[in-house]
Amino acid sequence: MRRLLWLAVLVVLLWSGWWAFAALSLRAGITDWFEQRRAEGWQADYAAIRVSGYPFRIALSLRAPALADPATGVAVEASVLRLTSPAWWLGEADVIFPDDRILLASPEGRSSVLLEDGHAALRLTPGSALELRALRFGASAWTLEDPAGTVLTAGATEVSMVQDEADPARYTMRLNATGLTPGQVPRQRLRIPQDWPVAFDAFGARMQVQFDRPWDRRALEERRPQPQQINLSRAEIRWGELLLMASADLGIDASGMPWGTVPLQARNWRAMLDLAVSAGALSADFRPQVERALSALAGAGGNPERFEVTLTLERGQVRVGFLPLGPAPRFILR
């Protein structure tokens, strides 16, 4: 009996020592990372850091974290960030976001996001590189605002990025947002009619992206992995009478320029042209040419309000058949 008691005491002492080592290592890793970012010219601050969760978990609370990358102009600030993981492996971390506003800034302007039950699950592969195996984000509701007012709101939202087992540089990404609702800011800018539905009926996508290297700790310490190939299996947007479905098979060169094809299906496409002109994405002078071309395509399919077309991206341009639509977007992650 005495031996069992001593054995139990020894196990408790060993486990306590391991927990203390893991907790202090996590704390030191966070503080060292912030110090390294400051040495690189970032704004990287926090008010306090606290570790708890003994005996089976490690829970870290970071008060008032604030990060700003001068190279990209992107900044984020929150009241608190909570991270929890099993004591035996810190690479299976769950992040709990605050229930008050998270402040965002970029070269495009300032905004804030308010999350309800905002959480993320981070799964890393053991090893010095800490490759990203899976990243999932979810919220039961959220609101995005800028100084002019509400930009977007949505209900249950899920975003995921999962590493391919056969190719560590390939990731499957999914997005689904229920009840996505444009606020008054985009409705006014796009001149959306007041009788249009308030919320999207469907908003989701699934794709595979091949990067030039896996996502790991170098994505934060050096540069982001850059996409080399995008295979969009399905994207669907339904908003009242509007329907837009797309797939894509794109290659991307070292400068971020894409080439390939994007099959599109659209219903009530004339209303989409109205929105594109209102938003400035399509020149009003160029609209008649686009409308004539799309009318011909829709007429060939037998339904003048619905058409199927394939966009071709090559040499930095987007075109439908011989008709140029404008410059192709660059895919560069900064």
C-alpha cells in the first residue's frame, strides 16, 4: 500500500513538473514571439498574460493584444484572447474570441467585427516547423462595421482550411455563411433597391489550393505561402431572384498572375450588371457591349434571363470568347 502511495505521489510530481514546463514554455513562446515582432518594427503589445488550467489543460489569457504589421498596413486589436489546449500537446489549441468588438485596420480603412460565440480550432503537426494540419473558425453570429455604419451581418458561419494528407502544401478550404445580410453601407453604395431581399439565401464555396510550401511557423516569421493552383469545385450565391454559380481551374505564376478558366452560371444577370455599374466594377460606357454579348449567350441557351459562360484568364486579362472584360486579379498573399 505504501509503495502505491509513493508511486501515486511520484506520478503527481512528474505530471505537475510537466504541466509547469509546458505552461512556462507556452508563456515564453508567446512573449518571445511578441518581442521578435517588435524587433522587426511591428507594433506588438499586450497588457497582461496569465496561464491556468492545471492539471489537464493549459489555458492562456492574453489581455489587450494589439498587432500592426508596417509592411502590409494590417492591424488588429482586441480586449482579450483566450487559448486552451491539452497539457500533453499544445498543438491542438482552441481559441476563444472576445464578445466585444475586435478592431481592424488596413490600407483600405478601419473597421470592427463583433462575434457571438466566436471560436477557432488550430491543429498543428508535431515538429519544429509546426505545420498547419487544420484551421477552423466558427461563430453563431457576427457583425462587421466601418465608420459609416454596418457593412455585413450573418448568422452561423463556418470557415475551414484542412491540409491534404498526400500533399502537405495543398489545402481544402470551405466557407458557408447563413443569413448573410448586407448593411446599409453597401446597399447605399451599390444602390440596391429597397424591395430586394434583406439576406442572401445561400453563400458558400469549396476549393482546393496548392501553395508553394506548407503553412507553418514561417508564415508568421518570414513570408506567407503563395498560391500556385486554385481548383474551385463550387461557389454559390443566391440572393432573391439572383443566382450565381461558379467553378474554376486556375494556375498562378510567380508574380501572382492567374491563367485558366472559370465557368459561370447566372440567373437574372441584367440586375447583376446594374450592381456592377453602381459599384464601379463595370464602366457604364462599356455596359452596352457586355449586355449585348451576354444577351446573345443567354439567347443561345433558350432562356434570356439565364446564361452559362466560361471566363478565360490569360496574359493578365479576363475575356469571354473574344470579348475582353478587363485586367485579371493578382493572387498575392502579403
